Amino acid sequence: MAMVDVERVANALNLTRQRVAQLVKEGLPREKRGEYDPIKCMLWYIRYLQAQVSRLSPNVDALGGELDSERKERIGLLRADRELKELELARQRGSNAKTLIGKKKNQLDSHRPSPGRT
């Protein structure tokens, strides 16, 4: 593969020349002073970014997917939360239904003649 200069590496990786120089200190492969193998640089930079993502987001694997155990736990928590909300709603609806039934019964009782009167 043909070697390229720092300007072409910087453009290919969407970086500044200064950032390329910093990355060389962190391990970006350089063949000679000012000469880079673009394929090696791109592969190194992809791995570098994956490591940064993993370091900053411990719940994400190197490919960007959540870890299975944490995904299952999150799903379980969401289901439990949903069930609690459904139970609360059913309780509220039941309470409202009992209140309405009580009011209707009182209304009916107030319109009925008492057994002693005719």
C-alpha cells in the first residue's frame, strides 16, 4: 500500500493534523516520520474509538449492543413497573366504580317510598 502524509490521514479520519500527532503518541501506526499506511491507521482508529465507547459506556459491548444480563434485567424492571401501574389503575377504577354504585343506590333509595308509608 502506498504511504500517505499526515494531511491525508487527518482528512480520512476527519481529524486535525495536531490530533493525528497526539494519536501517534497513543499508538497510531506511523511508518516513518510523516508517512502513514492509511489502512493500518483506519483500523487502529476504529479500535481506538471502540475502546473509548466501551470505557465511557460500561453497559455497552464493543459492538454497541447492551449486555444480555443487563438487557434482561431492564426488561424485567419495565414489566414490573407496568404491572404495578396496571394494578394501581384497576384499584382506582374499582374504587371509582364502588363510589358510583353507592351514589346510585342512595339516589334510588331516596326515591323509593318507605315501607311504613303508602
